[in-house]
Amino acid sequence: MALGWSLLTAAADRSRLGRYLLYSAAVLAVVGIVWWVATGSDPLPAIPLLLFGLAIGFAANRLLFGVIRPVPEVRRARQRNS
């Protein structure tokens, strides 16, 4: 989970396609959780692990691109325009 989220956020920082991939993954995750609950399973034990994986992935991406390496120009331009 951490590796996947880190790669998706890195791709989202660099291109429009990466942002669409990130949004698609989020939609699939929400649909998956709704399906998981609708089938009668209990997703609550897995939620803390998923959130922990998301936090590690996000932190790794921000550490690598923002502290160790500069923030990509695509992301800086997008922030200036908004």
C-alpha cells in the first residue's frame, strides 16, 4: 500500500495523467470498501493498516520530493495557477 501510494502521488506531481491515475485509484478504493461492507465482511480491522500504508507512502513521497530533491516544476506551476 505504501509503495503504491508513493508511486501514485509521485506520478500525480509530474503529470495530468498521474493525477487521473491517483483519482482513479481513490475511486476504486472507495468502491472496494463499499463492496466489502455490502457483502457482509467487516473491514474495520484492515482500516488502520491501510491508513498507515497511505501515511508512509505520502511521507516518503514528500521526503523524497520536497526535502531531498526539489518539488517538480509541474507541481509548482499548478500551485501558482490555483
